[in-house]
Amino acid sequence: MNRSLTYATTSRDGTGEGNLVVRRGLHADHDALAILAALDSSRPLTGRTVVADVDGYLVAAISLHDGRVVADPFVPTADIVEMLRVHTAGGRSSVARPRRGFLPLPAPRRLTPRLV
């Protein structure tokens, strides 16, 4: 997942807001992710992330570890968050995925002839 996706965004009134880039979070994004989490009143994301930035400013991010999202509450990001969720669907680590419990097999029954 080395590539980034770029989307041209426009507002409803037709004025351009800027370019939206969806990319893998980098180590250099650590401080920006911490600020984004503080704006969102949540704890910082852990593990690998995918971020969305508009003109170089991070507006939302999703953790590939547990699927948590942080977003700038002062920017309309509902569509961007949905795009991040779709983009990363199935990409979370196996540790974070809910494990499906297996039911134990029933004890084998003895095959004995039935006396009538």
C-alpha cells in the first residue's frame, strides 16, 4: 500500500475546497495525529494508520489495528471518514479482528445395538 489516492473535492456551493489525499500514515505524521486526536477528544491512534489530508492538513485518520477513527470536528469529514472506512475494509490486523468462537464438537456416541 505504497500508493496514495488523490481526490478533487468541491463543496455544495461549487467552490473548490482543495485536494483530498488518502495515504498511509507516516512517522512524520505522529504529531499531527496527536493534535487531531486531541481535537476529537479521543486518545491517539496506535499502530499503522491511513490518513486523509486536504492540502497538507490532516483532517481524518483511521487505525489499521483496531479501526478507530479520529477526525477534525471543525471540518465536515463524514464523507471522508466513510471513504477511509471503505478504503481500509478488511485491512486491519488479525489481532484486532473479532475472533469467531468455535463450538466444541459433541462427544462421540457409542454405536451399540439397541435391544428390543
